[in-house]
Amino acid sequence: MSNAMDEVATLTADLRAWLEWQGELGASALPRESIPASELHPIPEPTRPVQRAAPPRPKPIPQQRPSSRVSTGAPTESPIASPSKPASTPKERPSGQAAGMSDKWKALMAAPTTHRLSGPQDAALMIVRGSGSSPKAEAMLDRMLENVLGVQRNAVCIVDLHRDTRSPADIGAGFRKALSQLKPSLLLVMGRFAVQALYGDDQALDSLRGRWMDIGYEDGKAALRVTHHPEAILLLAARGQTAPKRETFDDLKALSERLTSA
């Protein structure tokens, strides 16, 4: 849940770049934009001075000139016909960099179809969660990693599963296919959305957390631990429910022991 002003500024920059590109192509209005009839001014025809008709002159008798070519009976082209102009080549659409596309927008366009990776892919720990997190939740995750696990955020591979109109199961299927290339050894699955993506929409987080499981992929498998998402911990703590925070601490301690023994 990023800052709304940052999102508006990013979209404004992308729209400005798109309008500049349309301007280079000669467009003067937005798509489907109707131009009021009051703005359409007809071009007045130039006035010509009135001239009196001159007396008719006798038509000269045309003189025939001998042709230097032998007639073949085929029709000849008119000598006043102008050569046809070649069709104008449309301008190529500039790339994202040439159009001034923002780095955030280019990263979104280049992102995988079901998830986005950040951090080293060969890290000892991979965190899988649903996309969208407030600054407070991100700060809590940093404290979990540093204070309990003793690792920095930039040493962890974080997988953000996209949230869109597709079902969590479809998102999870795309991530499972990528596991054969990522080949993680230890996973921490955080939050209900990530659990549903990997184990089905009817699977509850509480039924899976508190124990070790394995997730298989082609040519291997990885140890997996399920726990609460920092965003959920903050929301429940605001309602006076502190159990999720304590349970997450227990899961992280078990994860720390696995990382130390690895």
C-alpha cells in the first residue's frame, strides 16, 4: 500500500511522456476526444477581383509535330501526369526509455506474469508474500530479519505475488513453475494470500503454521515454514490481538535455528 501521492506522480509522468509521443506523431487531441464545433473555423476562400470578359479570340490551328517514336498501338501516358509520390512511412513508436517511461513503470512491464523478485535469487532464505505492504509493515519485516534472524534485507530473496483479477491458485501455479529455476532451499511463506496461492483458496493459515513442510519442484524440494504477514500483525495488534505477533516470533526462532545449522 504505497503512498498515493507517489503513485499519482508516477502516473502523471507516464501520461506526460505519452502525450509528448503523440505530439511527435502529429496528434492534436486525446483518443476519442470530441472537438467542439465552435472551435472548427472554416478557411475562407481568397477573394478574386472581378474581371470583364475579354472579346473571344480566334483559336490557333495546332501544328502536328512528327513523332520520333514508332507507334505500337498501346496507349501512351499523358505528358502532364506527375509521378506518384511514395507512401509516407509512419514513425516508429519510441521505446520505453525514449518515451520517458518511469523506472517503476518499466519494472512493472518487465515483471513476471505472476510474481516479482527482489534481492539475490541464490539467497539462503526466500520470503513469499502477497504484494502490497505499508511502510510500517516493511519496517517491521526489516526488524524481524535483523533482530531475530540476524540477516539484512538485501541478503534475502523476496517474492511478491501479484494481486489482480486472477485467483490465488492461478498466481501460485505460475510461481511453482518458476521454482525449478530459482531452486530455493528454505522458504518463509507470510500471510493468507500466499498460503492460498500455494495450497488452495480453502486452506487456512493457522492449520499450516507452527510446523515444517516441504514444497517440491522439478529436480528438488525446499523446506517451508508458514507464518503471519507483518501487515496482519499490525492490524490485529490495533484490535488488541497480540497472539499473531508471538506466534510469528516462534516461527522466526525455528527458522533461525534452521539457517544456523544449514
